[in-house]
Amino acid sequence: MATRVHYSLQNGLWLLSPSSSFNPRFNFIRNGLRFRPNLFTSSSNSAALCSCAPNPSLTTIKQQEKPFVLTTPLYYVNAPPHMGSAYTSIAADAIARFQRLLGKKVIFITGTDEHGEKIAAAATARGSSPSEHCDTISQAYKILWRELDVAYDKFIRTTDPKHETIVKEFYSTVLANGDIYRADYEGLYCVNCEEYKDEKELLDNNRCPVHLKPCASRKEDNYFFALSKYQKQLEELVLLNPDFVQPSYRLNEVQSWIRAGLKDFSISRASVDWGIPVPNDKKQTIYVWFDALLGYISALLEDKEQPNLQMAVSSGWPASLHLIGKDILRFHAIYWPAMLMAAGLSLPKTVFGHGFLTKDGMKMGKSLGNTIEPNELVQRFGVDAVRYFFLREVEFGSDGDYSEDRFISIVNAHLANTIGNLLSRTLGLLKKNCQSTLPVDSAIAAEGNAFKENVENLVEKARICYVNLLISSACEAVIEIGNAGNIYMDKHAPWSHFKQGGAASEAASKDLVIILEAMRIIAIALSPVAPSLCWRIYSQLGHSKDQFNAVNWSDTKWGGLKAGQVMAQPTPVFARIELKTQGRMKAKQQQWLTRLPKAKEGSLGLKLQLKPSCAAAHYLPIIEFDIFTVLCH
Ligand code: MSP
């Protein structure tokens, strides 16, 4: 089916593209990019008058240090959250925590997207009014974020009246600038994507490639946003600012969409009641995406503030980073910057499109119903395991398939063994030999020691990875510190030196201080990813919660632990996850043993072996029977 657009209002003027006056040198303003048509002029003149000079009315950004403004998408409330939605928020939280460690003022924005056809239909299906339905599901998101240690600063609901005010003001501004016109539209609509689709991208029977459901044929009289007018600016934007879209392979995708030619899109719905009314036509509501994207700006308003666009913008706009899934890249990397240009507002610095969590290769999602429940995972395995697994296992940007075996294997190996065991055996030795008290400063203990240098290099590597949003590699560098600590411990064997007394014992106690200093550094460097676990490690090192909350990245410098510091009573910081099937396997092995011919223990030739290739039974002792010995006995 062909898509048709007919102008009926303000026709043609916007074809005088403002791109001719576009000057990339004026783009960067305080980390954001500014494109400005002349605001508040009559629509008929606006296109011709576009310029890129700063707009004084909107540049009154509070003259403080620019905060690091980070956003997750605003989640649809058609159904409660699942692990796929939680993934973006966990990643955003890790980045926000890292930025706070750097000493930045962070504004971490999340929220819920509550208008539109899909939400209204979900409410009807549940027998609720849309607003009751939105209250319930929005609350479910907030509860989940608490369980997942997602510490956002702002939670915006698109049904919040202050948001509605901002959307209406924004719409009116863009209308006044001549970038909105009325036309008929006919096309194929995917309700789950809330998007008109290009026929070329659909599967057989006009099915959406993401949701696999047929798109509906729609014909409407709508208001349109003149996206095509911004063709040139968007081309220049991605050409001159390659960091605008990350990772680089997503930038390529965006560039090819732009090259294919930008089409105006409909920003109102005549057939949808559950939405913000169009200011100049109460019979229509504003398209849910045009509405929701503005949540990133309305979220910045303080509760008591009189809502207006200038006030919101001056509270931290532009965003430093929009974290999104790759399915909503077009909205964020094309529609959104063009909308901002049309209103004369600065552009976000970076849009990062991560991959999907998949199950059996298909995007995990509410519409396909193949989700994993994050609450259930947290209850079974704990919040640190969940956060760590997804951030460590899935390279940020790529897709990642969930497997329980892999989950348990990774989490047990890295958190329980590499970190947890190292800490508890070191604290155990310190308790036994030094009354849990550090005998020397960690700086002195490590003088001339190559291990210290190794730790310093690894923590710097972790920092660089976090800065570049390579969260998995950051985790890897931190766990490498733990691995190096285990190797150091095994090589130096302090337990045997304590037995020798004198200088050997002194060296052994220094070795413990060195390992504990490495643990302290791990506790800071891994805290963006596993904050609860890291707090437990920190408290084992004899620190208070206030001290933990006050740490910053510069505290990863070697030398924080001082002589006389008393460690806490050693308690495991991370319990190994035991699979039920592992328990069953153990019982089976036990039964086997009792059925074997009676033999003296030891003469059976039983071997305990770790079998690293088998993920589920990674740490389960595999009992091998030396059949020859049994038979000959
Ligand atoms: N409401 C819009 C966003 C508007 S932002 C102004 C929306 N909502 S959503 O609930 O459908 O998706 C929210 C985010 O969750 C998107 O970034 C999406 O990519 C992400 N995910 C949903 N399922 C996912 C996976 N299975 N895996 C990873 N992320 C996924 O789109």
C-alpha cells in the first residue's frame, strides 16, 4: 500500500530549508548541539529566518557546572516490566553511579510512557480505566527499580500535568515556526511499535518484523511534522559529530536512513482519545512519540516550579546521554534532534543504542510474551548477581541470549570465587594471625611490589572502559584484579609463612594487607555495577556506610588502608548459587557410592575433579571411579 501525504496548511514555505544558513561552527553549546530557527515569529516567515545563533531566551542555563544528564527510555505501561526493560535501567544506573564517583552532578532520568492506543487497549483488556491502569504499572516500575538498586533522580510520567504543559508549549512553538501542517495520511500501522511502517520493511502479510503481528491499514487526517525540512542538518549532524550516535555501527544505520531521504511524519491521532489534546485542534491527540520524547525535558522541572519550557531547559538540558534499545534508534537519532532543532533547543550529546536481550534468538518482550521476570531472578539469585551478569555477559551494544546455566556459572566464578573467597580467606588469615587488625599501611606494604602496579593499571583500564560505556570490559578489568589477587595469594602462601614466625610472618602479614587493599579498590571500581555487594566488601574492611557513600573514583588510588584499621568479623559477602539439579546430582552420586562393593575409603581410587567445561556443574566435584582399582579390590 502506498503512503500518501497531502498538504493542506502552511504548504511549501518550509521547503525554504534553513540549512542554507546552517553553520556547524555554532553547533556545540555546553556539550549539546544547538540548532535554532527564530522563535516566536510568524509561521510564514520562520523557515526563511532560521539561524544558528544562540537564542538568548533559552540560553539562560543556570550558570553552574553542567550536570551529567542521563536518560533511559520512558517505558510503555502496557504491561509490567520485564528483564529486557530492566536491562537499560541497570546499565543507565551503572553509568550514573560511575559519573557520580567521578564527582559529577548527575541527573538520572527515567519514567513511564503512558499515552496512546496501545496503553488504552491494555487498560481495557484489564478492565481498568487508562489512568488507574497507568498508576498500577508505573508503580510496578518504581518498585522494580528499588529492587534492582536503580537509583534514579527523576521519574517522569507522561500523564503528569507538568509534562502535558511542556508538550503543549513545545507543539505550539514548532507550529509557530511553521514546521507543523495538516494532511491526510494512509499507511500501515504497528500498534505495538506505535509507528507507521514502510511497506518495504514488513514481513509477509504485512507483519511487523519486531512484533510479528500484522500491521493495520489506517487512513487519517493528521498533523504532520516537517521532518524532511531537516534533511541537510541531520546529514551534517551525523557527519560532523560521529559521537552523536553510538556504537559506530548504529551510526552507520542512522546515516543510511538519512541518505534514503527523510519523510515528514504524522504527530497527531484523530482516532485516539488517550493522549494530550493538540493545542489547535481538540479533536486530535498528540502522537505518543512526539509526546514521550519531551519527557526527557519535562523531567528536569522541579516539583514546585511553574512548568514552562524555558524553566525545564535551564535545569540541565541538553542531555549528555540517551540510553536506548536499538529498536527505538530512529526516534531518538532522527525524529528527536529534528524536533529540537524546530523548537530552537540544543541537541543531546550522545544517543547510545544497545542490543536486545533475547530468548532463543528472539527479542524478549511484552508483546511476544517470551520474557524473564526480573523480580524472580532477584529473589532467586540476588540483585548483585542479576546486575553483574547482564552487564558483564552482554557486550554493551550487542544482543545477548539469557541462559540460566551461564548465569550461575559466571556469577559463581567471578563474584563467589574470585572475589568472595579471596576476601574471606584473607580476612580469616588476618583474624587468626593479626587479630583482624592491619599491621602496616597498604602503601608501605606494597613498596616496590609489581602487584600494586598491576592493580593500578587494571583500575585505570576499568575507568577508561566506563568512560567509553564499555561496561562489560570494565567488569572484566576489575575481576582481573581479583584474579591477580588469587594468584598472588597462592604464590606467596602467607598461611605457611605465618607458621615460620619472624620476618616470614611479617612478610605474610604485609601480603594480607596488599590483598585487602586490592579488595578495597575492587569495592569501589565494581560499585557502579554491583553496589550492594561492594558495600558488603567495604564493610568487611571495617568501613561505615557513610564512608562507603562518600567514596569517589580517586579513592581507587593505592594506599587507602592504613595501619591499625580493624576489619569486621569475616562473613561471606556473596553466597555461591547452588542449582537444585546440582543437589540432585550430588544425591545420585551418593546413592552410587553406597551401591558400590564395600571398600576402604581411599582404596577406591576416587578422584575429585573440577570440570570447567560443563557450565552448570562448574564447581561441582565430579567423582570419577577408577574402575580398575574397584574391580581388583
Ligand atoms: N515508550 C517507548 C520509549 C519512549 S522514550 C521517549 C518504548 N518503550 S518500551 O517499553 O517498549 O521499551 C523501552 C526500552 O526497553 C527500549 O529501549 C527497548 O529497546 C528496551 N527493551 C525492551 N525489550 C528489550 C529487550 N528484550 N532487550 C533489551 N532492551 C529491550 O519503546
